[in-house]
Amino acid sequence: MSSSNQDSVPNLERNEEQDIIENNTVHHQEKELSNRPLGNHNIIDFQYEDEYATSEQYDLFAASVIESLKEDIETIIIDLSSSKEITVGMGGEHAPRLVFTQDSDDSLSQQIENVVSEISSQTTLLQETTTHDSSNNDSENELKSSSSRALLIIDSSLSHMEDLNFREEMTEIIFNHSKLQNVKYLSIQDASYLTSLACSKISAIVVHLGHQTSHVVAVVDGQVRMDSLRTIENGGMSEQKLNEELARRLKLVNEQIPLTQELLDRVKQNLKCCVNHSEKNEQESFQVESCSMAEDTNTSTCSNTLTLGHEIMYQIMEDLFFSSQHKTSLPQIIADCISYISDESLDLERNIIVSGSGCIPLIQNFHERLSSDLRTLLGLEIVIDKNSQARNLAWIGASTLTSVPEWVSPFCVTRELFEQEGSSCICSKSYDVIYSSLF
């Protein structure tokens, strides 16, 4: 080999090493840009240190991912995003294991206490998982822990409208709870982000029709844009408001009617939305039986058959959701959210997701009417994702996220980090929300 060729070999090796370092540097810089701190915490500009230091930081991150892969991690998912019910299950499973109602007036501490109590009494999810150690004959040491416990909390955009204080308080309560000492990892994720994940969308408009309050928010490049959040004032366009209006109108039909949730649910199954005014049939009606429960026999007795016409079948949905007399009609709020983001490349008008724990997303022609009104307002083709699992989309997204062990390092804080830095550590893993655009 000639001397010139010999000289070229070390140069080639140095170039390859330099390329590796530069690739690590670019990857780390991109990660820091996308995973920027949020809320009222200062946005820290990435410091371009020397390439070896940056590569070392990246190696530490990679090492933490590899370390988490060595653990047998079980993830419990707790959905606290609804004001009416709490959903609990295990990551990677197809459906929740437990659903129970909650009191929306409870403090956060009391809410967590109730959740832990319900989970402990109805499931074994919080019990220490153990396995036999065949290598040790000492009966006292026969059982050992076989897995680490991770906890993913789903919260609502409404709980952190202005900052992440809610998440900090939640972190403090979780890691200090006596019955959650086996929780090693904690993640708190926004329901709208997880809803878009469940529908395989990185950018979308999420319309959540809640029990007490409904809201619309944009998810852009995998982050919930809190500055785009639009809430419905005075409890309008919610399951609770629909129930109240139905009860009022049913009393006008028959004052003696026993108003039960079962009756209201049966009536809601017959509600319709007019896609256009020509479809209205004022002669159309439907019948529903009114039933009451006898306390002594615990049996249901149906005593009245109600004939309900156009006013209830169509007009309730028209008044609550689509009235052109209100500036805060549901289509107008969605259109306002899309226009606020003002990024045609995202195709937000073609990526609209409707979620909700009640029956509203399932009402006949609801999606079609919403699409029709949005086309009129925006002059664009509208596509709304119709999903029969609208009530559980956030939970499905969480289960999908936690189905692989790699999710822990990027999304979770550890108990050790909490003990070192306090509850504010959760903000460093709150990549799912951003309070304003950097561009």
C-alpha cells in the first residue's frame, strides 16, 4: 500500500466518526426543539455545546431507554378527563377494566383517594405482583417483586388551561400516597393528544362533548395547542344540558311522567339532526314508554306511552348545537379554532375527531349536519372521523402508547427524580401540550 493510501485511511475514519457525532448532535437538537418546556415555565434555548458533550447527553438518554427495556413494567391507566366517570385499565389491553362515577365537586386529593379506594376494592391492579424464587429456599424470601409499576393519568385540557400547576399537584399526591408506593414511574397526558393518537393522527381538531363542559382544541404535530382551546360557555352543548332540556320538554308533554335516566336515554336514541331544512318532517313522531321502578319488588313497570313529535325529535339538537342565532354554535367554535391555527398544510378541516362519554356523538345525522355547517362556514371540504368508540378514544390512545416498554423513558418521570427535584419534574415530560406557537 502506498503512503498516500495509508494516509487516507485515518482521514476516512475520522470523517466517519465525525459523521456519527454530527448525526447524534442533530438528533438531540431536534429532540430538544420538539420537546420544549411548557406553560409558565421559561423556554430554555438549546445551548450548542461541543459535539462530544451533546453526543454524551444523547448516549445517556439512550441508556435510560435501554435500562427501561430490561424491566418488566406494568402500566395502570387512569382516565380523569371526564367530570362524570373515571375509567381504569391496563396498558396494552383492548378495553378498560373498571368504570365508576365520580363527584365533580371533590378536591383533587379526595378524587385520587376515591380512585385508589375503588381500584383496591374492585381489582388487584395496585397489589404487588410477585413470583416464586426457586433459587432461594428461605420461605420468608420466597416471594419477590417481578415488575415495576407505571401510572399514566389522562387529564382534560380544561384542567391545565393556563399552566401545569394541576399536574404538579397531581404528581405530589401520587408519589406521596401510602397505597401507591410501588409506583415507580408517572406520566400525565392530555386526553386530546391521546384521542388523536387513537385515530392515528399527528394533527387534528378534537371536539370533546363532555358531561358538563364541552371544548374544541387543535393538536398540531403531536402537541395540544392550548392557545387554540375554545370552551362552550354556560354548560351549553353538553350531555347535562341535553338531559335538562329533554326533561323540561317531556314535562310539557306530560306533567305526571316519572323522569328517569333510562327514559331520557331512550328518548335520546330517537333524536335526529337535520342535515338541511328540507329534510325536516314536522309530521314525524315516535313513541316511547315511561317506566318506573317499584321499590318493594325491585321491578320495572311501564305505565305511559308518550308520543313525541318534531319539537323534541329535531328541535332540541337544533337549539343546543346548531342555532344560527348563537355566535357560539358548535360549528362556529370549530371553524374559529381551525381559522386560528391558520396552517393549510395541516389539513385540519379534514382531520376532525368528535369524542365524548355520552350519546351525543351517536345521534343520527350528527356528523353529517356538523360537516354541512362547517362547509358553509369555511368553504372547504370537511372530513369528520366517525368512530364507534368515541367515549373511550383517550383511553384507547393511552393503551396504544403504553403497549410497548419504550414509552416509559420519553414520557415518564421517576420516583427518584421526584424525590430529587419535587413535583415540578413532571413539566419536563409534558411534551403533549404547548401554550403558544414558537413560529
